[in-house]
Amino acid sequence: MKMTVMDPKIYLAPMSGVTDLAFRLISRKFGASHCFFEMLDAKATVYGHPKNKRLLKTVKKDCPISAQLVGADPAVMLDAAEKILSLVDISFLDINSACPAKKIIKKGAGASLLKDTARLGKIVKKLASGLRIPVTVKLRTGFYDRDVREFVRTAKVCQENGASALFIHGRTMVQSYAGDIDYESIKAAKASLEIPVFGSGNIFNPFMAKRMLDETGCDGILVARGAFGNPWIFKSIENYLKKGKIPEELSLTVKKRALIKHLAYIEKYRDMKDANKIGFMGKVTMEYFKGLYNSARIRERICKVRSYNELLDLISGVRQ
């Protein structure tokens, strides 16, 4: 099934424990054109794990949106995808073949599928032929080592079995989130495929986004860790790519305003016990204040906060 790639082609990547409804809404407010739910485990989805209710929480303005599944059994993956479609409207379903977490690798899922392209192909085919929406695949450029030709073969397996697009993190599983980005493999995949290819990895500012596009020729980009405490990265990238506008350093006032809005979304939509919610808000707050000369002192004060209003008062008093 053909997948339409709309401008701006700047997507928020799915990140476990991060891209909840509040994170997606603040990202959309600052220009994210497409978002994902947090990664969903196929078996947990089929069996109706209580956590999935929170993971799939959404509202009308949280669109367009897609889901990403991780698993190793084609039949279970299809059942899980159908379960998701019965609960929410999504633009496409992504198969995770990139997660480097040990608990995922041990199950033969995530990046482990890079070592078993036959199984990966079966999963793609099962979902692509069984669903009424496009199916995409998230890949890394290898498991142990970089091998451009081998990676292109893996990418072609996905395309031949019905994948509508690929999202490629330019690192191997062994690299995890460290080391240089392998632009060469992404470029080779783009040149060898007929489906859209998105690049991911180290996109922390507009210049890195442009480098990904220029060096690979990819159709779009996935922003992941670059959005931590930095939701305006999406609009900054769009302005730089379309207008050549160099992003200006944002004032602390602007950052605090965005943070307060983000926290308001958490307060409204995140279902957690109060103590856990305040702890979660504290972690989010520290991301926004990272880099300030007195960030260590701010972190100490945040750790002592016991209520939402107390946290807001603390934020109000933060100075450059």
C-alpha cells in the first residue's frame, strides 16, 4: 500500500517512556507534523495489558498519529495490530526492528530481527497483506558491524514483502545511541528502493537535520532525543530547511512558557499517582533547564518538590 509523505517531513520518533500524549501535544504545538504512540509490545497488546490503555491515550488534536509494534511472531504481531486498529485510528503501523534494549533482543525482537531477515520478511508480509493501512519498518544499519551491501539487502527484503516506507537509524545495534551516524548506508538504501526512506540519529538541531537530508537524499527525518526539553526543534528545522533561517537562541522566558504548557498537559492527561507524577514532571523540567549555568542547583531543588504548584513556583523563580 502506498504511503503519502506530506510536508513538512519532520516526524517525532516513538520513544518508550517519553512520547506520551503530553509530549506529543507539546511537540505538535511547535511543528511536529506526525507523531507516534510509544512503542507497543505485541504480546502485551494482544493480552490487553493495563499499561496499554495509557500508551494509546489520545485526543482529537493528536493527529495524524501512527503506532509502532515490537515482537517476533508474525501471527501475534498481526493480532496486536488489529487490536490497535480496533481501539484507535492510525495512519500506518510501524514494525520495530531497531530497539537495542537487552530485554527486547532476548525475545528475538527489535534489532534482533536484523540477524533473521527471513523472520523479518515474514512479519512484514503478514502485516502488509493483513492490514488495511500502510506498514512501515524501523531499522538500524546493522547488528554487529556496518555492511552497506548487507543492509541494502535487508532493506529490500522489507520492500519486497510489502513495506510502504523505512525509518532508518544510522547506527548498528552494538553502537546503541553512541558513535558516528552511517549516512552511507541510508544513502545506499534510498538509492536502491522505490519506497520512501526516513533518516534518524543525532538530529539535535536544524544543521544536523539538513546534513541527514543532504548526505542521504532521504525523504524525511525522525527526531528523537533532539526533542527532549526542546519541542521547538521541529519548527526550527522547518524554518531552516524552507527559508534558510538560522535559529536564534531562545530566551529563558520562552523556554519556561513551553515547559509550563508541557507540564499542564502532563497534569491533565497523565494518569499516575501524585508522587510519581511529580517525579515524572521533575525529570521533564530538568530537560528544559539543561545547559543553564546553575542547572545543578536547579536539579537539587526540583528533587525536593512535592506538589505541582510548588514546581510551578520553582520554575517561575528560575533566572538565567
